[in-house]
Amino acid sequence: MRHGTLGTGTALAVGAALACTLAMAPAAGAVTPDTATIGFDCGSYGSGTATLTATQDGTAATISLSTSAITAPLDVGAGAVNSTLTMTKNGSGTTTFSGSDNPAIPSGSAVSTGPLTGTVAAGDSLEATSLKVVVFGITATCKATSAQTPGPFVF
């Protein structure tokens, strides 16, 4: 046998070991559904629907949302909206997703925020119940007026 080279049998064994390792690596979790809608009443700021989009990577999850229940009073720069989304967790407890990421929002447009970050466990079922949005130091608190459709996010 020559030094510094792998024989055919060794190369096949290494290749098989790598294939098994890749096959056994944990996959990123999948949230179902990945998009849902819900109604919100934000008091004097308005009411309307919100579209929520969820993603998951292991125990880390994000939810982005856009809602016609709140419109920007002025042009809002990117990263200027601070939001907290409260969700019912597994039908009894609660969990929150929060963040201050948002795209630039033109005056009069629906408020978009996210991704809001949170932590989940396999099998968690989450449904939005309230949303707090702070823009220019003004706080709008929104309460869900309908069930999330087509249903809760299941991670």
C-alpha cells in the first residue's frame, strides 16, 4: 500500500460515514401553517386584519406581520417600530415574540413589523391574542377579534 493515499475500500467507508452523518443531522423545524390571518381591534387607532408569517429554525422562531388595523401617521423609517406579539401557548399559557425590525413604511400605509423573535418547543401550538406597537413613542394596543385562520401555528 502506498503512503499518503486512501485505498478504494477506505474511500468508500469514509463516503458512507459522511452520508450517514448528513442523514442523521437534525433538520430545521417546519411550522404549519406558515401564514395565517387574524382580526385586531386597536381602539382609537383602528381595526382590521393582520397577516402573520412564521418561520422556525430549531427552537428559534420568528413571526412577521402586517396589519391594516394601524396605519402609519407619518413616514416611518426602517427599524423604528417596536412590537410585542402575545400568543396563547398550547391553549393555556402565553408566550411573546418581540422586536424592532420593520421595513420603511410610507405615511398612510399599513404597519408592518418583524421578524419578531421568540422561542418554541416541538409541538407548541401558538395563536395570536394581542399586539403592542410603539411608533414615535405612541403605543397602540390591539386585541384579537377573531380566531387565527386557518388555525394556530404548530411548531
